[in-house]
Amino acid sequence: MLHPVTTSLLLCLCALGGVAAQWAGLPLPFLIGPLLISAAIATIAPRHLPEGYAFPAWLRLTFIAVIGLIIGAQVTADLFHALPRLAASFSAMALFVILAHGFNYVVFRRLGGYDRPTAFYSASPGGLFEALAMGEEAGADPARLTLQQFLRVILVVTLMPIGLSLWIGAPIGSSTGMTFARDGVPWSSLPLIALAGLAGIVAGRILRLPARQLTGPMAVAAALSVSDIYHIDMPQWLVNVAQIVVGTALGMRFTGLGPAVILRGARLSLISVGGMLLMAAVFAEALHLFMGEPFDVMLISFAPGGVTEMALVALSLQANPALVTLHHIWRILVTVIGMSLMGRLLRRFL
């Protein structure tokens, strides 16, 4: 009985963190504010949580599906016409994955002193849950591996909006009023939104899509939008709630880890993420010159954060989130396929 009450109190507290972050003018306030609050609770005051408490996965997955619907609703026929010219950026992404993985391995192996399996799977620039599963099977340290993978996502999600805000010269995100939500969406639309989200989750599981809790609903919303059967309009309050839940869930991943362990991992992640973002900037500038795509859109597309979180950054810039998501899905596919193909060979040396 304590766990639902704890989750409710935690979400209320994190929602206040989102409001405070919005007041402070932080980018993506309803994502970053709750993330910081829940991470602080998980690391500094975990004793105040009930024994064995974990943030409910079903709640996180439900609201990731909401974000998937938002993204999918932005898909138009014009996006499909753009796919042939994206061959260059998809090829560049494959090269980026190879270079980023190699760079990260050196960071965790040489600077961090991690054993080889832990360093290799911590170095993965995508496929978070796949890297955790493969790494544990290969004998990697699960605590360090989990820490580094989640720090990768969290640091990118935190640094990218702040960096872009400084570059643009103004805050980005919902604090500036930019959103793909609609005003005056009637409550009667909620059952159709829920039905589309459920259909997407089921389709994602059946088709075994990567990041299926996001891409399944995205595919359903995109199909509805392109076919003109029904266009999903999302109320602003639901968009904010989705960000609060996802941010809270990310921060709670630190439960049980001591501050000293996290600080050491954070130092390594800052080097790793900093190097990858520099690589992403180089690729983004090259593709901007070659393809004419906006630099910031390409940078978001190459930044190695989570699919959901980077789509939110794209939403905050009013960039095409579907285009950005396609690049991130491709990054995850390349990374996971690469780890799978190398798995047997690596076990001989790791």
C-alpha cells in the first residue's frame, strides 16, 4: 500500500520541481526539474523511500506512449519524400556509432580502469537496455554498467538543451511557450488518444520494434495522420504530465547508488559525453554543408541521448521530431546489431 502513495507524493514533489525550473527559465523545465529532484531523493535520501521501492515501469511506459503519439502526429507525406536524401546522414550515423564506441571504450578502460566487458558495454552510444542485458551476460559489472549508461542519457538530456539555449541566446522548451500541444482540446478526445496509445504499444510488442513503447504509438499516430483518418491533438497539461513522469523515472534510476560512486562515474561520463557531442557537432556541420539540413536539427539527431528525451528536445525547438527520432532509431539499430555481431568474438578476448 505504501508504494502507490510514495509514487503519488514523489510525482507531486517533482511537479513542483518542474514549476520551479520553469520559473527559473531552465530549458525543458518539466523534464529536467523532476529529473533533478528525483535524482537527489534517490541518492541523498533513499532511506525515506519504502524498502524495495521502484518507480512503476507501467506508469513510465504509459507516458512514453503519450510522447510517441505527439511525435507521430507530426509525420506528414513530405517526410517520406525526404527519406532518399537521408541516405547520407544515415551513413554518417553508422560511422559516428563506430567512432563514439571506440572513444568511449578508451575512456572507461584507460581512465576509469574498468574491466574489459564493463568498459565495452558502458561505451555503447545507444541501445541502453540491450547493452545492460548483453553486458551482464558477458560478465560486466552491472552496477557500473547501469550507472554509465543512464548517466549518458541524463547528461545528454541535461547538457543539450542548456547548450542550445546558450547558443541560440534564449531558453528553449516549454518555458518559452513552444509546444506541439493544442489549446482547447476537448476531454472527449482522451478516449481516442488512449485507444491510439494502447494500439501502438500492442503493435510495438508484436512487431518487436526498437524502443517500442515510443515507436509503436508513434507509428500508429503517423499512420492516422498521413491517411487523414484522424489527427491526434494533445492537450498541454498531458504533455507536461508526460514530461514530469519521464523525468521522475529517469532520476529514480540512481536509487541505491552512493554519491561517491556517482561522482566518479559522472566524471567519466562528462569526458565521454563531451567527446561524443563534439563528434556529433562535427557530423552535424558536415551534413549541414552537404545536405542543407539545419545544424541544430542534425546535432539533436546525432546527440547520443535517449530516443524519447531527444524527441522532446526536438519538440522544444519546433524541429521535426519524427525526423530526429528516425535518426535515433537508426543509431540504436546500428549499435545493437554491432554489439550482437561482435558478441561471440569479443568473449574470446574480454
